[in-house]
Amino acid sequence: MKPVIIALLLILTNWGFSQDYYEGFVDAIRARDSLKQDSILKIWTKERPNDPDLLTSYFNHYIVQSKQSVLMIGETPPLNKEVLSVQDSNKTISYLYDASIFEPESYQKALLYIDSGLHQFPKRLDMHFGKIHVLGEANDWNNFTKSILSVLKLSEQNNHSWIWTKNTPLPDHDSIGFFLGAIQDYQLMLYNTGNDSLLKYMREIGLETIEIFPNYVESYSNVGVTYMILGDNDIALNYFLKGESLRPKDEIIVSNIAQCYYRLNNKEKAIEYYQKAFNIGDHYTKEIASQMLTELNGDK
């Protein structure tokens, strides 16, 4: 099984910094030079043991050591991966796809370092996001969700003021947008599993995000989707309508409202909203809306 190098905390920032231990460690990670990584970490630990970037580097070091790529086979293809379908002699279809696993000892060492960093430096958003990303990669969805809920609460407490690698403040003009964009990416990680049992986690995250960022439309859509998938269309519709009140020309929200009305057998409203979706949507949205309008108008 071949180790896989991952980016995580190492390439998420373009803010400059001088050549130092961190810079040398990043180069060693990219070069897959484990001996150089070990050498830098030992010297760095002796010279600057309280450096927060030392802890993130140890975290990355052990994650790189622990992560391996394997070939998986299953009856349900993951939504976010390339798959190869295979049919056996009984005409049963299975799916082959790449997946990641983590060697437990190195993985736990990585988590110990990042947890130590978060305890000492709770405003380091790169630490929070690095840990969350790895928990998702490891399919530890319970702790993944707990960590997201924790960082949402912390964001409210610190008035959305965060620092990043090298203790660089996030730019004020886009820090909230950057933060919410990452939360939305984590929601998509859950959704793309295609596992309905994880919808409860999407809902928890969405509701907490709405509580703290009541004008963030994507969270109304996320929560609504969790209800619509499970057939609770009345509840889903309420969330989608709240989202529409904030952003009337959001094609995803409008399309979801149309689908809710369709499922609720309200043809008049379904036609109204599919027409809206057609008017404001991209090519794909227009194509779906057109098909639905043809069906609904034919049923009149």
C-alpha cells in the first residue's frame, strides 16, 4: 500500500513568510523526504518548542505517515469518487474505487499533536480545519461533526476573528466568507457519502450555522435537503422558502422549492417555481426545469 501525500494545512495560505523551520518542513513534505522531516522537527523542537507551527507540522508529519491508499469494493458507489463497475457471473454489480485508510498509531499521534495545539492556540483556524478535514477523510463523522460545531461556537465567541499559519490574521474583508465556504465544503463531504444515516449530522451543522449566521442562505438549503431526502417535504419547504426570502434568485433554492411543491402535489406552485428555475438557472437547471414543466403542463 502506497503512502499518499496530502495538502491539509500546508498549502492553504499564500501569505508570505521568511525561510525558516516551517518553510523547510513544507519543502521536505512535498519532497516526501521523511529523514529531512525528522531532522527539522528535532532541531525545531529544541530551538522553539512553543511554536504553534511546530505542532501543525508534527500533525502533518504523522498524518502523511499514517495515510495509505487502498482499493475498495462495495455494492454502493461513492458519489465523490471515480468508480469502476464490475459484474460477476450472477450479474451482481459491484464497484471498485480508491479509498484512504489510516495506520492507527501514527494517526493517533497526529491527533494528539493537533489537540495540543488547539488547547494552547484556540484561535488558530488552520488547526481546526486541518483536524476536521482529516476526521472526514477517516470517516469519523461523529467527531467530524463535533469539531465543526465547536469551531462554529468559537467563531461566535471570538467575533469571527481568527489567525492562520505563522499567526497571520485572516484578512478582515473575506474572513467570514472564507470560514463559511469551508463549512459548506464540509457539508458537501457529508452529502457526497450518499449515506442517509449521516443526514442528521448535516442538519446539526446547518442549524448551528443558521443560529450564528442567519443570513447564510446555503445553510437553509442544506437543512431543507436533509428533510426532503427523508420525505419530510413540508418541513423542507419552510427552510427553502426562508432561503428564498434572503436570495430570491438562487437557482438551487428555487429548484428545491419547485421539487417540494411537486412532491406535495401542488401543481400550480410547482409550475410557478419550475418556471422561475428555468428563467434564472444555468443550462443544466433549465434542462431539468423544462422536463418538469412539460410533465406538469401535460397533466393539467
